[in-house]
Amino acid sequence: MKIFYDSEFTGLHQHTTLISIGFVAENNEQFYAEFADFDVSQCDDWIKDNVIKQTQWLVNNTILLDGPLTDYKEGYTAVYGNKIQIREELSRWLQQFETIEIWADCYAYDWVLFCELFGGARNIPKNIFYMPADLSTLFQLKGLDMDTDREAFCSLTPETALKHNALYDALVVRSCYQKLIKMKTPDAGALADSLAGTGTIELLSD
């Protein structure tokens, strides 16, 4: 089962902390979580204006009491809690899939933070393949600019824009993947032309 993943976090640095995570499976099962224990001191004005404002609980300064807040619907699980509580809920959600292939977009931070949620890469659930797949690489392999506007490409334009909401962004990743995978892959010459100047050709020829 391919599962499309996105996360929002407190900055592009090694001490960053998770704000929210979103997962959408091929069969449309969805999981969304917001972290009550992220490091607020790391949040700049951009994160406050573009990430926190797109959340379900954090935007209202919701206070946790005895346990996590949950929202269960058919095909949808949402959780507001600390890292331990969210890890437990996510682990249960992931158990429904026999095998999992994670797809994310420019996943350098997303994947490390996902692994750290479970205590490191060696501790992620056993049904998850240890190597994630990258949407931006798929764009490039299809002869497209890696920096292509994702929402414009997949024509996913909700009435209320939710860009930088982790679940919405995971839906964008899935929609882009579904469109890209149907596209014809350029032949070697055309692909080489599209990659010229990116440094990829030099790497492939070494």
C-alpha cells in the first residue's frame, strides 16, 4: 500500500520539532495529528501565519487535560496529543496495512522526523519499507521541473486553501503522484536534455 505523507515542523534546522503530520493511503484512509509538545519558541512569524493558522486544534490554543483529543470518522482518524500519544495512535492506524511504501515530497526533514517519532529508523513499524520514495524525483524523471507548482499541476483547488496543513499537503502529494504515474516517461535523450544544468547528468555519467 502506498501512503502519501507530509509534515509541518518548526524550522529547517537539526533541532526542529513536529507541529503536525498527515497521511493519505491509496484507498483514501486518512490520518492527521497535531503535536501539543512542539517547541513554540522555534516558531517564527511565517510558521505562525502559514502553518499554525491551518491547524484544527493548535490555532485555538487547545489545552490537553488527561489524554489526547481524537476525532474518528469512517476512513479518517485525527489526534491532538503529545509525541507518545500520537505515536501510539499512528501505530494502530498503520497496522491495518500489510505492507507500506511511503511517498513524500522533498522528504529530507519529513522522513527523519517520522523515524524519530518511533525512536529512530530501526524502530519504525515492520510493515513499512525502510526506503521512502520522493515525489520531486518523480517530477524530474517525467521530464518536469522539480519545482513545479504542485497545486496547479494536480488541479487540487479547494474552496478554502489549506496549503501547509499536513493532511491537505499529503492529499496534494497523492494527486500529483496519480497524475505523474500516468504520464509517459521521456526517452533517455529527452530526459538528459531536461536534466541538463541540474547536476544530475554529471552524476549519472560518473
